[in-house]
Amino acid sequence: MKTELIIRSGSSDIDFALLKDGKLIELNKETNDNKISVGDVFLAKIGKTLNGLNAAFVNVGYQKDGFLHYHDLGVQLLSLSKFIKGVNTGKQKDFTLKNFQFEKDIDKNGNINDVLKTGQDLLVQIVKEPISTKGPRLNAELSIAGRYLVLVPFSNRISVSQKIDDPKEKDRLKRLMKSIKPKNFGVIVRTVAQNKKVADLDRDLQNSLERWVSMCKQIKHSKTPTKVLSELNRASSILRDVFNDSFTNIIVDDIALAEEIKDYIREIAPEKESIVKVHKSAIPIFEKYGIERQIKTSFGRTVSISKGAYLVIEHTEALHVIDVNSGNRSNKAKSQSDTALEVNMISATEVARQLQLRDMGGIIVVDFIDMHKAEDRQKLYDHLRKEMAFDRTKHKILPPSKFGLVQITRQRVRPEMVIKTREPNPSKNGEVEAPIVLIEKIENELDKIVSYKNYKKVTLNAHPFIAAYLKQGYPSIQFRWFLKYKKWIKILPRDAYQYLQYRFVRQKDKE
């Protein structure tokens, strides 16, 4: 299996496409104006405290206040509050917490008004981005994620990822952590730390500790609310969480961004620095690697999969519903049970991909084709769990019910990725303009470009249908242009274009 990360840089945002064996499995977008991301730490001000909800609303500088529940405060809240007060007054100058005296833990079943007051300053971390009409969800139990470890201030606990099955490896990692972790800091060992040397783990730990100290230095001079620690940029955070030996290419269409990524790769895997490449082709990067086409075929209400089957995906306020249909596959198997199992197995693979691709969260109900054999239902359940194992987001899957329904819960931390795949009708009257009419418009513009400007190279970007129309037959329209202008006009199909959209481009992508 080969993994590729394709990064498209625009003027206001950056798109990240993660491919496995050429198939799109994850799509992310980072915008320059995104003020709140999961993992960001804010010096915020407590607003209203609500007894009925046992929670507080917190001003983090967003248009809607963040929500902080009592259970998300962390047992060491009083120690955190004491530390912030000490930093603000100048009494707390040692940010490594070596000589810091902890306060007593708060009651796990206590009341919000007993520990927080309106107007109080507090460090909070974003655990869920604003979604729909809700503000961000917050946590006061801070953590700083590194490549191999997560550093937890005001704690002494060491825990190891449950995905590491080998008990000997777990014991080895715990012993290492006891020997290198700083006092008054807890550590969570991530799955990728398995079989890593102590030098790699210690380097990662020191990097996280440096980020913590740097953040603390900002607190004294910061007004509330303000961001004091930013999560890594999206490219680095994706690489931090998913990068492994299967990565074969990281392709970027921006030189400066490519250098940033190279710098990060040097830190986490120096031997893989050469896989970072700059895209230099005239063909747009998402077109070159077939991503634009995959986006249009993967984000609609209906999703076609192999062997004639398809999914229908519906979204409601309460949950997401996915219906599995056998399509024209029903006539190709020996029996109904064989058809059901085969279609369900193929569909389970696509369901796992769709959840990750669209970043669907909350409750998901999948209506698989009914299977009467218990062993077939178990096969499906095991296969779905295996496919979902690659998903980094926390999730839980229940076995198929008697009705063939599989219930999945998947943590929702940011808005779902929604891409419109339906295009507006080009004609108000409900009729599409004949291609020949559009060709006349294109030729009139081409006359001006070639006759008056005399550019050496001219490329026409157009919808694939229009591009095919121009190239078809002999002599094709494209060939007739060659005879007329004594110049070959290159035609580039663009999956991202609407039917009647086109543009001429000369050298260096200038319109």
C-alpha cells in the first residue's frame, strides 16, 4: 500500500488530499481566517456559570462563547488557576513546574460555581470547533500533542495507547517514560511510538516542553481573550498523526510550503525528506492526480461503488443514514445470501472511506442488505472494524442488528466536509445551450487572442464534455484551428469546471 499527500495552495486556503493506492480517503482544508482549530489553547475569560447545566460559557474571542462543562475542567483545576495567577503577578517564573506545589484535586461530582467565578482568567483548549449555531467546546485539562507523545501539564500519570497490544512493549515504554518525563507532567504514549528508541521519544518530549514554556511566557503580557498556543498548521498536524513508512510522495504546488514541510519531515523522519516534491506541471495538481474527479463522484447523495452496487447517504439533524443497494449485482451471484454478503463487504469498505472523507460525526446508521446467517453478519462486522481501524477519529461500532442495521458513533470535532456536486442549470429555461453555440463564442475569443496578441502557446481549459467535443472526429475542431491559425491550441479537460465554463491560458498560467 502506498500513501500520498497532495497539497494544493491557493490565495486564501490550502487543500490537503490523502490518497491510498491512488484513492482519495481524506480531504482537509485550512483557511487563513480560521481563528479556532482543535488543539489551540486560549487565555480566556469566564462568562456566565449555569447551575442547571453545571457548565460555564467562556469568551475565547469567537462570535459565540465556548462551552466548558464541569467534567471537562480536570481534577487539577485549582493548580492550573494558581499557576496562571502566579504567572500574571510575576511570582511564578519557573514554567517547567519542577518546584510547583499542587493544590488539592477538585471533587469529581462538584458544582461549577464552587470552582469558577465570572470574570476569572483561565487557560482552555479547543476540543471541538464551532459547528452550526454552537460555539466551540472547551477543556481545561490541557495537552500538547507531539509526534510520539502527548504532554499533560499538572499530572504525573503515564498511559500507553490501547492500540499497542504487546504487553512487553507497553512495559518498556512505561519504564522509558518514568526515566525521562519531567516532574509534574503526565505523558500519553501514542501508537506510533511503538519500537521507537529513547532518543526519539526524548527529543519529541523536549519539543513539546519547549512549546509549553513558550506559551507560558506569553500569558503575562496577554489580554483576555487571546490565543497563546496554536495547533500545528494542517499539513504538519496531518503528517504528525498519519505519517508512516507507507508514504511514498508528498507533492505540493507551492515552493515555500514545500520547504516548510521538508523542515518538519527532517525532524520526524530525516530519511524520508526526498519524498517531498514540488508540482511543476501546467496541469493543475488536483486534476493531475485525479482528485477533482474523485471529489465529484464521492460527495454526492448517491455514491457508486464497484460491481454495480451503490450507497445513498442522507443527513438529518439527529443522525446520518447510509443505505446499501445491490444495484445490478443481484443477478451475478449463485444465491441471494452470496449476493448480500459480497455487496455488504464491498459497501463496508466504502462506508469506512466515506466517514473519513466527509468527516461525518455523531450517530451513523448503516442499513446493510439483510443477511440471515449469523456467521455472515460476524464477517461483515469484523471487516467493517478492520476498515475503520485506519480512522484516526474516535469511534465505536455495534454489531449488526436483526434488521441488518449497524450503528456507529464517531467523534465530531469540526464541521462536516460538504462539497456540492450538483451544478446550476446553464439555461433559465431548463435547456442546455448547444455545444456549437458555445464553440462560436470560444472561436470568437480565440480569433482575438491569436490574431491580435500572437501568443506562442495558448491552452484552452474546458469542461471534459466540451473538450471531448472539440477533439472528436477527423478533422476535429482542434485540428481545423491548427490549419487556420498555424498554431496548435492545446485543450485541457478540467473536471472542476461547470458545463459552459472555459478560459484561455498562455504561458506561466496567465489568463
